[in-house]
Amino acid sequence: MTNAAVVRDLRPAERSGPRASDALIRGRRVLPFPDGWFGVCFGHELKRGDVRTVPFMGQELVVYRTHAGEAFAVEPFCPHLGAHLGHGGKVDGDNLVCPFHGLAFAPDSTCVRACGGQKPPHATLTRRLAQERNGMVVVWHHHAGQAPEWEIPDADTQGFSKPRGSSFDLEGYPHDVTENSFDLAHFAWLHGFTDVAMHHETGPQWMESHLTGRWHGVEIKIRLIAHGLGYVLGESDVASLGVKVTTCAFPTPTAPLKWTFRWTDAVRVARVSALPAALSRPLYALIIKLAHKWFVHVVAADFPIWSNRRHVEYPKLMTGDAALAAFRRWSAQFYPGAPVSDNGLQENGGDPWPRA
Ligand code: FES
Ligand SMILES: [Fe+2]
């Protein structure tokens, strides 16, 4: 079976049900697309009147911003004769206008105008629920079309620098970002932290870790809160330097084993915040540039691991992997159907969500 055939098999519309173990790409298991809120573009990338096409869960979405400033996401094809609205579609006031024959669709997705004064047909676009949270346009995805039962909360960055962001197209599993937040051992081995310790708490759709450690001898505390698998809020505190960093991380599945990782950092330095705005503003512009560059450098150590690792559904855990084991149990709720092993048999003593 070719990779192309594997990809086709896994598109949600063609699946008869969850089949976590039914395909491998380069020896790596393909998982179903997870449910939840996932970022599709930075809010600042979508100016008023902009129309963009974005990859999302093995399909494309068209996102646009009305002249009133609201962002929307729709499936790309016009119900008239199937033109792709991301290729030539235009925003006219609050409406999205098809490039082929000019049908105009209102924010509620209904067709409100046709060309040449004709009566608009009873037609609607397929709208996807979109919101803007922490500088990101996020779209709700549920494999069975259920409405969201939770939201991504706003991060409190009052008194912080303006955020600075980056975006990377990676291979692997988007839950690698959230899983990282609960993977104590890798902070020491891969990222160079020392004296690391972690405790965690688990809620219905959120999970939180508190990490303490030292980086080059400087004590750092990091609180990481995952809201579903599409968003992690990080709050780093280096008390000895009076520095706090707020990180908003958005991993988004784009295709089987492909995902885009977007994130922003904002920084607060006590001594800089105490300065007059005329001084603190340019200083913060420089500091956030350097701080974000450093964060990218640190997180990029994960990239080759994430891009090439295989998802091990029944991991052989170490004694320090308690938070990781809890994450695996918590995160299963976002995948349609409980994952099973390649041969359909339970392994690891019969417990698919092991306790460390
Ligand atoms: S295909 Fe969109 S208006 Fe005809
Ligand atoms: Fe990491």
C-alpha cells in the first residue's frame, strides 16, 4: 500500500469508525484526528477583508475576516457549482463572495445575494465554529459534529511585552506538545534542566503540571496547562531575575502525521516595567525578540524527536513518569475510540493507560 493510499483511507469522511491501528507511515502509527479547539492562523495574519486557505485535519478550510473585524471559518466549496472560495473569493462588508458567479454568503453562512439581481438560492456554506483566543484564530473540531463543551480561556498578559510568535510545519503527532508538558525526564535529559521535579493536576478537559528546576543554575518554575490537545498555556517564572514569560502554544493537525506548531511568548521584567513607557517600550521590543529566540532554540530540541518518533500506545514507563501516565489516560478522551495495539490485543498487563 502506498503512502498516498494510506492518507486517503484516513480522511474523516471516509472512515467507518475509529481505527487507531490501521495504518503506518514510515513505520509510525497514524492516529485519528483529535477532537477539540485547534489554531488555524495567528489573528494578526488575517487582516480585515483577508481570505486565506489553511490545511486542517486532512482537509482545507477557508478563513476570512469581515470588514467589521470578525473572523470566520468555512469549508471551501461553494454550494452552487463548487468553486473554491479560497481561490479568488472576496470579502464584501460582512459577506464572503464566490469568485465564480458572485453568490454572497452572510456571516450566518446563508446565501444573501446573487449576481444580476437574481433571487439568491436557498444555499449555505458549511461553517466551522471559529473564535479568537490569545492571538490565534481557533476552530472547533469534533469527529461526530458535537458542539464544544469547553472553551480556551484568555491568558492574562497585562503588563507584559507584546507577544512574539513563530510557526513551524512538523511531522508526527500534535499531542507531542501537550505530552511534553508532562514528560518530566525529558526536561533534564533533552533540555538541560537540573534538579527537576513535577506535580500535576487533572480536570475534565484541562490538565496542569508544575515544573521546578534549574537552567544553568538559575531556578525556574513553569506552570503548564493543556486545554485539550490544541492549546497549552505556559507560565514561566524566574523569580531571582524578576522575569515572567507567558507562552501560548497551539499544535494543529493538518494531515495524517503532519501538524503545524504555532506559539507566542510575552515577557514581563519587573525592572523594565518600573521604567517610564518611553523607555520600557523599546526595551521590551528588544527583550521579547531575544527571549522568543531563546525559547525557539530550547523548544527546537524537541523537533527532530517529535518529527520522527513513533506513538507507543503501551509505553514501558519509568518511575518518574507519573504525570506522563496520567496524561496518556486524560488525553484518550480527545481521540475518537480508545486506541488499541497493532494486533488488537491489550499489552502491558492489560492496561492501555498505564500507571507509573
Ligand atoms: S460556484 Fe460559487 S457562485 Fe457559482
Ligand atoms: Fe520539550
